[in-house]
Amino acid sequence: MNNANFLQPNKETGMKLKRIAAIAAMLLASMANAQDSQALYTRSLAASCAACHGTDGAAVAGSSTAPLAGLAKDYFTAQMKAFKTGTRPATVMHQLAKGYTDAQIEQLAVYFSALKK
């Protein structure tokens, strides 16, 4: 076998490479869609907070509710769990917090902590 033929892919090798490239493209697209759908899901969770805490957690000036944007992740999580267990007094938050799973609270904590104050 001469070196020139060794470096030239044959038809079978070319087809395998195309299949591998197609599979890799599908996997990357699937990962991107999963990330997009997860981000959309988290934003929809956060949107339920907007009625009281303002759009993207930026409370309206003069509001008695706390702004959520920029809160430390651990602080947000601790407060939500305190509402959920009833150890932190509230008017409605203790009822609302009971509707979230620990995973959803964690997602919200990450989301709001990433926003600017």
C-alpha cells in the first residue's frame, strides 16, 4: 500500500465519518434544546414571583416586598425553606413556598442570585 492511498478515505470510511458527524450534531442540538427548555422552565417558575416581587425580582420602589434579584443563593434557599416549614412568619409566602420542591427552590435561588440588583 502506498502512502497516498492510505491517507485517502474510501467510500465506507467516508460514510462512517458522516454518520459520526450527524450523531454528534444531533447530540449537541439535543443538549442545547435541553438547556433551553430548562432555562425556560426556571424562568416560568420565577415569573410566578413577579406579581409581588417585581419583574425579574426587581421590587417596585416603595414596595413592602423584598427584591429577589441578586440575593445570595444560600440565603434565598434558607428563607424559602423557612417559609415552607413555617419557621419564618409570613402572610402568604408560607403557603406559596409549600408548592415548591427543594429542587425548584434551588433553581430559583440560582436564577435570582445571577440577576443584578
